Amino acid sequence: MLKLVKYDFRRDRDKFLAVFVITILVQFVIGFTVQSDQDMFLMNITSYAVAGVVLLFFSLRTFGQNLRLFNRRLVPVPVLYTVLSPVMLFLGSLLGLFLVAYIHLAVDIMMFSTSFLPEKFWQISAYTVLIVFWASAYSMLLVMFSMTVAMSVRVKGRVWIGIAVFFVIQYIISLLETSMFDHKNITLERAFRFEVSDEADKLNNIEISQYVLGLLPTLFEVVIIAILVFAIVKLVKKRVES
């Protein structure tokens, strides 16, 4: 598995590294052009979020390439590795992006102060990292399942079929979760749910309702992930055999 992850990274290494270089350059531009600490902080977060989306796009592109290569027998590895390798590549890239963001934050704190940080920032930050990793893997597998279904049919308009499958599956899962659990405990619902304090003298107060994953919703999502992985593997095997 790790060999395939390394192979996938080396194949698109320049693209992944370009995302990190551009993100770092954007931080310099923001630092030199934005005067307000709070505006700069929000723009920093936004730029890192955009970088994360781009890394997700590249990882999904890698998965699509692996499907085609596997179908041609050019990548002689277990199907499960073909499925999980892009996920591991994305999560590793996301971890690297978080490390860059925290190094950037450490430099800002050393050069300036922590006055621009909201209260409870470190608790919120640790909670957000955990949720982002979980929600990212969960969402990526949904997209990968949709891509696999679309590439398994031999008709025109496969892109639209994949888009339709994604929204239908997402709607069904969301409907099941909201009917079974409190919406406040659902991962994708909680990912960025913050509350801003109304206190005039503490405008930067931010709170979150809870710092832990809901047990039952998380178990439900683990089952969904297992089903998605199983279904993707079966579809890829069927695609190869056909």
C-alpha cells in the first residue's frame, strides 16, 4: 500500500508541491497587504481551505487514473490498495497542509502576539482538525464511489451519471442520519459549527457545542465507509473482469 501511495505521489509530485508553494506565497501576499489582524486571519484560513480542496481534486484525479491503469493491468496490486491509496495520499497531503498552517501560526505568534486569536482557539483547532480529517475521508469516498459507478457504465454522459449518483447517495445518507440522530451530532453538520459570542467586549469569542464525536453517528458513518469501500472494490473487480 505505501509503495502505491509513494508511486501515486511521485507521479503527480509537481502538482502537489505546487499547491504548497503557491499557498505559502499567498500567505506572504496576505501578510504584506492586509492590515487588519482579524481580516488577515480569516483570509489565511480561507486560502488554506482552498488549498485543501485543490489537494482533494488532485487525489480524486489520481484515483481516476488508477482505475484506468488497473483496467489495463498496468498496476498489479490488490484492488483494495487501488481504492485506499488515493485516500491515504490525500490525508497525508492534508496533514502536511495543517503542519504548514501551524508553522505559519507559530511564526505569527513569535513575531506579533496572540491577540488576533479567538478565545479557546487551541481547543477549537484540535477539534476542527479531527473533524476535518474524518469529514474529508468520508466525503472523498462518496465521490470515489460515484466516480466508480460512472466509469462502470458504458453509455454517454457518464459525468452526469456520477454527479447524479453522488447527490442521490448523499441525500439518502443525510436523510437516514437526520432521521436517526440529532443533526448536531452528524459529522458533516458539525464540521464547522461555531458560535460567536454576543459580548461587546469579547467580539472574538468562539464556542463549539461539543469537542467529541457522537458515538452512534460516528459508528453509523464507519459502517457507511465500510460499505462504500466494499462496493468500490466490487465495482472495480467487475470492471477489470469485463
